[in-house]
Amino acid sequence: MTAEEVKIKNLTINDSLEEEDVVTPWSVESTVDTGIDYDKLIKRFGSSKIDEELLQRFEKLTGKKPHHFLRRGIFFSHRDMHTILNLYEQGKPFYLYTGRGPSSESMHLGHLIPFMFCKWLQDVFNVPLIVQLTDDEKSIWKNIKIEDAITLAYKNAKDIIACGFESRNTFVFSNLEHIGSNPAFYQNMIRIQKCVTYNQVKGIFGFGDSDPIAKISFPPTQAAPALSSTFPFIFKDIKAHCLIPCAIDQDPYFRMTRDVAPRIGHPKPALMHSTFFPALQGSKTKMSASDDNTAIFLTDTAKQIKNKINKHAFSGGQATVEEHRKIGGNCDIDISYQWLRFFLEDDERLEELRKGYTSGEILTGELKKELIDVLQKVVATHQENRSKVTDGTLQEYMRPRDLGFISKK
Ligand code: TYM
């Protein structure tokens, strides 16, 4: 193998025809009801497991009990988290970067996961958060008109701000609007583009010869915000470390970024990866914004939430009440239980439900009712918070500005 071929092999995600799970930024599929085998994925992607030792160090340094996403293995994999904790230990700041590809007017519950987690990380570490809205990506992949993609970005930005981020340390931007007015951004995109060959992007992202070049040249646009010099109005000339929380589907972008960053004088970004919030129909796929019945949207009414869950939530229960009482339900495949793992914060109650459902004492309908109550509250609170985000608020978050990072150096 030539050096180039070895490198492509190391970065590639499409080398595994014998593997059954498909995990790319555009598709997540498993053939079994329990969903993706995340341990296998860690090995395939070459990341590290978020283990007990890391969680203990986290708690010891921050004095905060790890978030239930960490305690329950929902954020399960990382790259270089120890480096981030070392920085924190030394009192050195870093920043958070995450994003959203605005393909629909409303985000769904799955999209909330990284933002809820970022909000918690931001509170624990008191660091800036940068949120990229890849309206360009959605315009390219979904063939949405540029103007419409920007409108969707603004609508999604309101949902993101409603997660509770404060404007003093949060910068949200639309690629289609911001990049043209920020030369440092474009310059970093070109620096990254110069480092990645066509063979590499084909290997990493599976692009074909007939794909528009817009797709082929897009990945550096998602990579650039992981380099602090992309935002001189926030970081001046500081080469700050970056931590990216996201679901593991986005990892290919950041494997590429981590390969390039040191070659252009930047630290490799660290990552925390989450599992996927599954579709209503089961864990074989993730929740999708393009299929209304797989997802609960942040705009859904209490009634829609109730109906969707009652009608579509895949059950791990038995065919009859008698059988269920005798054999019990299977929490590993039951969507109501799986969703409660994400949204029911109370560990004791979750454990009660797990035991009760597994033993057959609790029926599917009862589990669904518990989930409906939890989600109706989550969505109603979100809707209330979102209604307070005005166009003026949005402008404040989306204005390039100093976020007080320098003074913390
Ligand atoms: P997008 O819009 O597909 O997803 C936004 C974020 O939500 C995560 N996600 C999920 N997490 C849990 N369960 C799910 N079912 C689920 N579906 C999506 C995604 O991993 C992502 O973190 N190209 C990106 C936008 C982007 C970005 C970034 C994401 C730009 N820069 C930096 C993360 C980090 C996209 O289209 O995400």
C-alpha cells in the first residue's frame, strides 16, 4: 500500500462491507432490533469508550455529578477528552463547537440531544459555544433553494437558543450568511482543502464521480469552526482547543479535521459522541426529520405526541397481557423505555420502570403513558422558551462579537 492508501484506509468509514451497521452523516441503519453495536463502532472508528475512570476524573475535577447522558452511556465515546480535562485542571480555557443542518422547519427530539448536552457542558466549564448552521449543506444535499435554506437556519436557531444558551458566551451562525463576511473562515477552508485529496474525501464520505463538486468541497466548511483562528473576533490569535459534542454520525468530518489540524498549526479537536435517539418504529434507524411518523417534533402538540407514541412506538412487550405478565417485556428493544433513558432524569424512577417492565408487572400501555407525560412536559417547556426568542434576540446571538474568551486566558 502507498502512504496515501494507508492514510485513506485509516480515515475511511466505507471499508466495512462485512459490517452490518451503516453509520454515515447521511444514513444510520442496523439490522437488529437492539440497534447499532456501539462497542464495535468504537473499534471501527478508532475512538475511545467513555469509561468509569473518565467519568470519575470528570466528577473529581468539576465537582459535578456527570449528566445522565454520561451516567447512562448515551454519550459513550470520545477522542482526547483527557486533554480537555488537563486544560481545565490547569485553568486554561477551551471552547465548544457543535451544529445543525437545517433541513426542516422544526427540529425533532433527536436533534435536541447534543444541544441539551452542550448547555450542561457550558454551565459546568463556563466556556464559549459556537453553533454552525449548515444551510449550505442542506441546500446542496436536499436541493433546497439558498434563500429557503437560510430561512430554515433562522427557524432552527430559535430552537437552539431556546435550549437555554446565554448570548454572553454563545455565537450562532448561518454558513450562507456568515462565511462571506469573515475572510479568516474562508482562508481556513482553503488551508484545509489544500490538505485533503479527492481520494481521501471519496474514502471518508463515499462520494462518487457524479456527485456535484459542492458536496466534495463541503467537508472543510464543517471542519473550519474546529480551528479557533476561524473566529478572530472571539479568539484573536489564540490557538484554543476545541471540544465537539455530536452524535457519532458526524465523526467522519472530524476524523478529517483531526488529520489536518496539526498540519496547519492547530490542536486536534476533541470529541464526545452520542448514540442515536431511535425512531419511534425501533432502534434499527435513527429518528428522521424527513419522515413525520418516525419522530416527535418540537412543534408537535400534546395530542400529537400522545397519538404518535400510542400508535407507533415499537413495543418490547408480549402479544397478550397474560404472556407479558408471565415472560415480561424487553427494555433493550422497547422504544418507550429507550426514550425514557434520554428524557427521564430521575434514576430511581427509571430503574423502577425497568424492573417492573422486565418482570411483566408494568404493561406497554403504562410505560407509554409515563413517556407521554414526560415528553409532553419537555416539549411544552421548549415551546414556551422558544416563544420568548424574538428576531431581536436572534440577531444578538448571530452577531460576530467578542465572547470574553481572551480575558480568561
Ligand atoms: P444534523 O442537523 O443532522 O443533526 C444535528 C445534531 O444532532 C445530532 N443528531 C442526533 N443525535 C441523537 N439522535 C439522533 N437521532 C440524531 N440525529 C441527529 C447530530 O449528530 C448533530 O450533532 N452536518 C451537521 C451539522 C453540523 C454539526 C457541526 C454537527 C455542522 N457542524 C458540528 C455537529 C458538530 C448536520 O447536518 O447535523
